[in-house]
Amino acid sequence: MKLTTLLAASALLTSGVSFGAAGIFDELVWVTTITPFDYGTSTFYEIDSDTANLFSATEFQGANLGAFTVGGSLFLSGQQKSFKNGGTDVTQHALFWSLDGGVTNNVLNYPFQADLGGGDQRWGSDATGGLTSNILTGLPNGAYTLTVFSGIITNNVDASPQIFNNRGGQNYNATFTVIPEPSSAALLGLLGTAVLLRRRKKF
């Protein structure tokens, strides 16, 4: 069984707010896979291609996140930065996600982390845990699409009250698959075959 922590930490400038009073930047996604045989490996993903060269990260859009056995775990969390100018204040950060084009988006509210100076702030979580429940819970075998986009809320002074990074309304999509766990019967069959082959070698 795999334990996978998907950390959607984002970064990009929402179109139309590059020179505005507020915006989003430095959004990255960490995918950490932990199995019983290792301590976990992490792969960086980024949501907007504008940051690909800076972070040497693979784009989330179009990525294959891997295969997970039924009963496995996939947690979503993240981190992103925002800027603000003049009387504009950023009061909330969130990541929105859904599976297979669901019309209802799950809202993942990021807690405030740090002031970075000059009006820049960091919101989200560290790369060590998820902020959602297990996304794979109840999913049968099959292929799935995980869709995400990000947003901030402002005080509505010199900026829109809500600013989104959603790829022009198309959002960002990555795929994964859920596969069955080997049945106990199949495992016993393989074990029996191995024992039989071993016995034959003795003769």
C-alpha cells in the first residue's frame, strides 16, 4: 500500500493582475510517495509554466501522478505566495480541487505562514503532511483526473475581491490510476509455484 502526499504548493501570476495591486506567485506541487520499503521520495511539480525554469520542476498540467492500490492514500496540501500593494490586503488563500471534472470543487483553505517583506506573504503548509482527508477513500479501480486551481481573497481595495489562477478557466489537470491489491489467493498461488520450482531444482 502506498502512502502518497500530494502537496499542491502553487505559484503564478493570475492573468490580468501582473501589474495590479495583488496577485499569486511561486506555486509548487510536491508529490511524496512512501512505501514500506523506503522513507519516501519527492517529486516537484509546478502549476504555471512561468516558474518551470526557475524551479526545474515538472508541470502539474498533464502529469501522471502514478498508480495506487485500492486502500492506498493520497493527501492534498500546498503552499503559495501572494503580493499586495498600496491599500490592498490579501486575507485568504485557497486551493480548489475536484476529481473527474466534478462540478463541485472542494476548498482547501491555506493557513497564513509568514510575511516575506515588501507586501509578499506565504500561505499554506509544509511538505510533511496533507490538509485534506484521503482523496483515494472509496475509489474503485480505474483512471482518474485530479483538477486544481488556486485563488486569493482581498479586501476589495484597488483589486478584485477574488483573484484566481485557473489557466483561463481550463484549470490544471493531472491523472492517476487506482489498481487492485493482489488477492491473498493470488499470493498463495505465486508462493506455491515458487516452492514447486525450488523443489524441482533439487532433483
